[in-house]
Amino acid sequence: MNKIEGGCLCGEIKYYSKSDPLFTTVCHCSHCQRQAGTAFSIIIGIDRKSLHISGDLKCYEDIGNSGKPVYRKFCGNCGSPIISDVSAAPDLLFIKAGTIDNIKSLRPTKEIWTDHKLDCITINGIKEKHKTDGK
């Protein structure tokens, strides 16, 4: 993937980056489950400086396992979650993969927060799993 483009369900928020993703991960944490309204979230890690966003994002301030804020940014019109801005990782932004235009090319390489993973979920092809302690 040489370019990342995407946006929200209603089209009010658009974003792009000319940088390649640093990683693609399946996150099973309970906060991603609640925000996405499903069993897990696929996230793309990207250099903060490379992401360009048009439209006004709303923000919910969450608290991460580090005790530092996680700013969960979403479209105020349709509610699509777009990015997570994690204070503990100041150089990165985490794009919610479901908002990417070319989602079929994504290949997650690890799973995180697997202690929150639903027993009925199996992700095939993941090479690395990380079990974490969390809430």
C-alpha cells in the first residue's frame, strides 16, 4: 500500500497519507470493542505528520492502560470512528481500518490485547500475538 485514503460513512471526513503504514494490527481491547461496536478493531499505525484530514472531527477523551489520554476521534455527523490519538505514542496516529478506501489490501501482522479476545473469534494468518494485561 503506497497511499492511504479514506473517510467516514457520510463523506464529511476525508483523509490521506502518502506514507506507507508502519504496521497493521488487530486490537481486541475492550475500549476498541465498545468504540467499534464489534469484537475487535483493525488499526493502522501511521506517522502523525503524514496524515492530512479534512472535515471536523469530534473527540472523546478516553484513558489508556498507560494512564495517559487516548483521544478517540470520529465524525460528528455519522459517528464513524476515524483515528485514535494515543498520548503514550506521540509520534503515531492509529487509523480505524474500516474507514480506508482500499481495505482489501490490508494484512494485519499481529494481534494485541488478546486477553479480551472473544472465544469465538479466530484470525487466520496472524504471525505474532501479544497478550496484555488490561481493563
